[in-house]
Amino acid sequence: MKENSFKEKNLIFIAGTAALITAILAVSSIFTMSAKAKELPSGYKYYTSIVVEKGDTLWDIANQYITPEYGDISEYIGEVKYLNHLRGDKIHAGEYLTIPYYSDDIL
């Protein structure tokens, strides 16, 4: 009889532990989904082409075109470099660059 009682207690403990773990994972996934939803940019993403003027830097261009959807200016410059296949930070007057930006307007 004691053996059955011991087995029942173990089963209850295992079931309770499994229920607790399931609840923790469910709550965790809700918070993760909520955080990801906040990270989504608002508006529509567009691209424009600009001509680099004498004296322009990536930093200058980023300051002019960056929108709040980007985490910081370094992230934005990284995307500009990626889009334009730039390995370094040097740009030259007369070059065309593809520049990303977000807007609520439908173009």
C-alpha cells in the first residue's frame, strides 16, 4: 500500500512539474511575441537614389535620411553600405547610392 501511495505522489509531482514548465513556456512566448511586435517598423519601407555631393559622408547622408524605425545611425549606415556593396566608409562625389527610408505614405 505504501508503494502505491509513493507512486501516486511521484506521478502528481511529475504532472505538477510538467504543468508548471508548460505555463512558464507559455508566458515566456507571450512576452517574446509582444516584444517582437514592438520591434516591427511602422509604415512602408522605400528606397530612393541619391547622388553623392562633394564633401558628403555616410554619416551626413544617414543624418539626412534616417527614420525612427532604425535602432541607431550605425545600423542605418550598415544597411546603406550593404545595399550599395560598400566595404568601407569612403564614398565619392558623383556616385549614386540607394538609400532606404520608411514612410506612412503609400507611394
